[in-house]
Amino acid sequence: MGGEVELMPDPWASKPNSWDEEEDGPWERPMIPKPAWRRFVSELWSSLLDACPWLLLGLLITGALSAVAPPESAAMGYLGGSGIAAVVKGSAFGLLSPLCSCGALPIALGLVNAGAGTATAVAFMVAAQAAGIDSLMFTIGVLGFRCALARLFAAGLVATAAGFAVPGAFTASDDHHIHGKQDHLQTLAEAVAPDGPGFFYLKIPSQDLVQLAEDVLQRSREFFALPPAEKQMLDNAEALWYWVKDAESGATASIPSTGSGYRGVSQDANFSGDMRESFNLGAPSEILEVSIETCGMGGNPWPDTRTTPSARESWCETFRLQSSEYFGQCLATCRVLRKKLEDPSCLGPFLRDGVASDAAFERSTSLLGFTHYNYSQFRPAEGYSGSEETQQRAFGIRPHQDDGLCTLLYTDGQGGLEFAKGLRSGTSEAASDMSLYSGTHCRADLQFSDAVIWEPVPFLPGHWIVNLGTDLFRWAAQSSSQSSLCRPCKATLHRVVPITGTTDRYSMPFFYEPNLDVRDPYPPHTARYEYLIRDAADGVVRKLQEKPGEP
């Protein structure tokens, strides 16, 4: 306004009584300098009118971005890891995110739970609150493009500085998770290689899923606390086993101790004498279908008021809902992990291509297991305190390899899980030794040998413990022998041993298994169920199907 004084009619003035409009003309209020507060209100209203179109445009862009790409899911792969680059990316992502200040904090927490570094999340949160898209559009409308650009630049500097101020911001993260990129794939490849441990940790992607795992683990404790007679009502009976029908003879082979259901202490045909009881659940029918005309498995024997009358109906419903939800989450995680393993930077394609791999798991026989290790029954005369003394055949579960592609394990944190690191050779210890294995299976003569070096697998809060299965071991071995595109891997021998001074141990393994009839990628293209029948040996139950029309 160039220093001119802005005037306004005096609102408090009144017409004098002596004023005669016929002689003096119409009366007008005298002009006075406009008060500062009136100038502020006037300028604010004018600015709001000018900014409204820009604000509306910003809100429309915000809504469109939120609908197309929810910020947390879009940032999973983009913000993985830590270090300088990750902090800068976090700041840039926050500047361009469609978030208000109240929405930045929960998204930042979600990113940390999903595997982003703390410094990255801090940079994102500060940037999102300092200059989101909608606020930048408002700034353009009020102050112009230059001020908006200055605000954007200043917000980016402040957010990046805040991220760098977090301890460890300049250090690359060792916390590898499934949503990571190349560095995580390299770590995964090192873990699953024949000379690697075959065990690795996988970060659970959200705190909500960690809480679900804890809730389901608590339901399993409550299940195992039921009276033995009631648990036996959910027994792993023959009707629940995997079955295979021979098209020519009509005979059906049932494979013992497979499928869902309860197995009491020492009742598992494959692990007779071990100090554990277990309860397995197959896929709920709404997740996938596992039965076809030639092979399949039975349904799930869910606890209810008929089979487990001491359990409340509400508990049975909660058990079913939470277990089904956790099953679905584990299944989805394993599907992503399978694709990571198939990446050329990891193992490479072990079933020819991605299409064949997807088809191999369309009718997955995956199982969610609940296991109770009865350490309270372990009363050695002199007491065992570590790996070397527990070579005495006292097992929670004896040395074995898992079937399927991989296992996701969540536990209560109690010790006892160990993996076979290698074999002793004179006075030296081998880090890893494939001489433990014959083909894709552990050598029977070494399974209980004192020459095996056993290493504990500690529990890491907020993570799954993952190990590979014999199906993947076999497929990768066949594919790597035929093509340089695939590398071999190892299904590591492992066991659970009782440790004195600890309470009973509870764990939840999720066994990610392919279709029963999936065949090896190379000749003689053996079907998976043939390996299972071969392992069960004389335990297989064969029955001749009744032919239609027979009495």
C-alpha cells in the first residue's frame, strides 16, 4: 500500500442532532485510520479466497494418492534399510506424502514395524508434518510459488537433519526383513546356501501381527491345558491323514501322522518317545482347497463344546478365528518369501519358472502347528545343562529335517532349539559340512552321532525363525545340476533338547508345503506324495475302494 494510511468509516460515530439533511446534505461517518485487527481480518479473508482453489486442488491430490497407494504399503520396499540414502529417501517421501500432521506419527510407527530404520522414520515424520502436498498448495495460494519452494527446501533440510541426529543413522542396518531389496536378498542367499546355517530370522512386518502371534500362542497354552481325554477327542485319526488314490487299482494309501489333529506325548509315529504333544491345523477352507480327486487331506478337528466340553463356546470361537487369521498371515508371508528365494540374486528358479512355482502351491498342504514340550517331565539323574550333555537321547523332538519348502517358527522364547552346524574333524570344527547329508536327507548313521556340532538358535523378539524344507532342498539340487540359473541350498538338521532350570516350552511352527501331487522339475518327475509314502515305509495304510454298483 506504499505507506499510505488505509481509512475506514468510524463505526462509533453518530449523526449530530443539529445536522439538517435538507441544508447539510446526507450525513456520512467520518473516516478514521483502519485498526490493525481490522486490517488483519480483511487481509486474511482476501487470502483465503485466493487460496481456496489451491487448497481444493491439494485435497483432491491427497485423496487420489491415498486411494491409489496407501503410504505405508508403498513405503515398505522404498524405505528398507538405513544409512544416509535411506534418511534422504525418508525425508523426500514425507515431503510428497498426502498426510496431515496427525497422520504422520502412526504411519512412521508402522514403517518402523515394517523394517524401515528409525532414522528414516524420523525424517519421514518431520517432513510430512512440515510440508505435505495440501499445505504446499495452500502456501502457493497465499504466499506464491517462491515462498512454497522455500518452505519445501527448508522442510527437507530440517527433516534430513532430524534423521541424521538419530543414533546409528549413518550405519547400515543388520535387521533384514522380507520387504527389503538387494542387500536383503544377498543376506538371504548367504543364509540358505549349502555352506550357510540354513536358519535365518525374518522380521514380522507389523506390531499388530506380533500381537496376533502372541495371542494365538496363548490360545495354544490354553488348549494344552485342557483335560487329556478332551484333547484326545481331536486325535490325528486316519480320516485326517494325507491320502493318495491309485487310478488303476482304486486303492487308497493313507500316510500315518500326516495332516491335522492332536498327537499326545510319544504318539507321533515319526517321533515316538519325544517329550512333546502337538496339535496341527490345515488351511481353513476359505483360504484354499487342498483336496482333489487323486490326493488330499482331511479337514480340521476344531475344538467345540461337544469335543471339549470344559472349554467355553466363546473360547472355541476365538481360538478358531485367531488361528485362521494367523494361518492366512503366515501363508501370505511364505508366498512372498518363496518369490524372494526364486530371485536370481538368491537361489534362482527352482521349479523352472514362476508359473510352475505358483501352480505347485495352489492346493498347498501347509499346516499350522502348536507344540508343547513337556520339560517338566525331564528329570535326569545328574542334569544336563547344554548341547554336549544332551546327546543322551533325551529330546523334546529328535534330530530331523522339515518337509515342504520352509518353516516359519514363533516361540515363547524358551531355549532348546539347536541346528547342526557341521561335523568335528580332528581338533577343528567345520562351520558347515554337507557330508552330514546323503542326497537331500541327513545320513542316518550321523543323525545321533557325537561328531555333530550343535549350535543354539536363540529367540529374537518380533521375528520368525525360518529354516528350509526337504522339498526345496531336492528341487534346488535338481535344478542347479541342470542349469546355472539355480543354486543349491540346504534343509538343515535341527532338534529341540530339554534344558534344566527352564519351564515347559511352547512354539508355533508354520509348515509351508506344496501340493501333494507336485512333481520334481526333472526326470523321473517323482511326485511329492511318493516321497512321503516312501518315508512312512510299512506304516502306510492301503485300502481298496468300493467299486460303484457293488453291494
